[in-house]
Amino acid sequence: MQARQLITQNLELIVRNITKEQIDMQVSISERIENGDYYSNVALQLASILKKKPLDIAYKIKDELEKVS
């Protein structure tokens, strides 16, 4: 399984645990190496749904991803 697919699958599971809302989640390859290998729009989309700061949501997602790996 490719890394991008694995990241997407894990993000989908995490998002389903956070909200029942359907979002258009994207995982893309970063063009700038200093920003990491991949990036996603998930935290920004969830911010408007959850009424929380995107950075707070991103840290929550990061913590959940670390539990999976």
C-alpha cells in the first residue's frame, strides 16, 4: 500500500471519530520539502464545522495518527 493511501485511510477513520459531517478530504504531495512529504486540508475544513482553531484540530489529528503508527 502506498503511503498516500495509508495516510488517507487513517485520516478518514480519525475524521469519522471527530465528526459525523461529510468533508471533501484531500491528501497531496508537498512541493516544499520543509513542509513535509504530504499535506491535507482536513484541519481547515473541520475548523468551520467544529468551531475550533485549525491548529488545535491539526494537533488532535497528529496525536491520533501517532497512536495508529
